[in-house]
Amino acid sequence: MDEKQKKEYEQYVSRITPTHNLFLQMAKAFVTGGAICVIGQVILNICAGMGLDKEASGGWSALLLILLSVILTGFNIYPSIVKWGGAGALVPITGFANSVAAPAIEFKKEGQVFGVGCKIFTIAGPVILFGIFTSWVLGVIYWLGKMY
């Protein structure tokens, strides 16, 4: 490549490369994650107000947050929330529900077995695998620590 082509390419790369404002991204993640937590707390308080114990209220809160996430994913709203809120929308239980529902919706046209069945855990599978593996490693470390 000659010098002119290199300059044109560098200009092209700088033009299409997105710029990120770290503070703004963190603020958006904080607001998004906080909003999800507030919704969960409201559900928890409503359940507790209806006379459910703490454990049952927590179960209903998690269940309804998952349901809301899957419904919003089905209507293609949750991906917009994730795009705006980043990790604030991906880290909570709602993000995990989205990571299971999105491939199921996307590959539905390929059929129940080869579409939904084979592709449903394409995003969530590694999270499950490494989550279980990490918990096992930490359990072994804890067990070894208790032995000494």
C-alpha cells in the first residue's frame, strides 16, 4: 500500500470506529441495573404486603422479572434496553433470561428440534458452563482451606 491509501484507510477506520465515553456508559449501566433492581424490590414489597414470607416473595420477584424480560425480548424491546444500558441490563437475572429467549426466538423458523432445541443455549451455555466450573473450583479451594 502506498502512503495515500494508508491515510485514506486510517481516516476510514477513525470515522467508523465508535467512540466511547466510559463515565457515560457506567452511568447508563448504573441507571439500568438500578431500575431493574427497583422493579424487583417493588415486586418483593408487594408480595410481602400480600402476606408471603421472604423466600416466597423472592421467588415471585425472580419469576416475574424473568417473565418480563422474556416478554420484552419477544417484542424486541429488551435488546434496545441492553444497547442503551449495557452491563446494567445484561448482568441481572433479566439479562440471563434474555440470553436464553433471544436465540430461541431467532432460530424458531428452523424448527423445534434443530432450531430452538439446538440453539437455545448458544449464548447462555458458556455462562452456565463457566459458572458451574468456577463454583466447583471455588468449592475445592474452600474445602482445601478448611482442611488446613
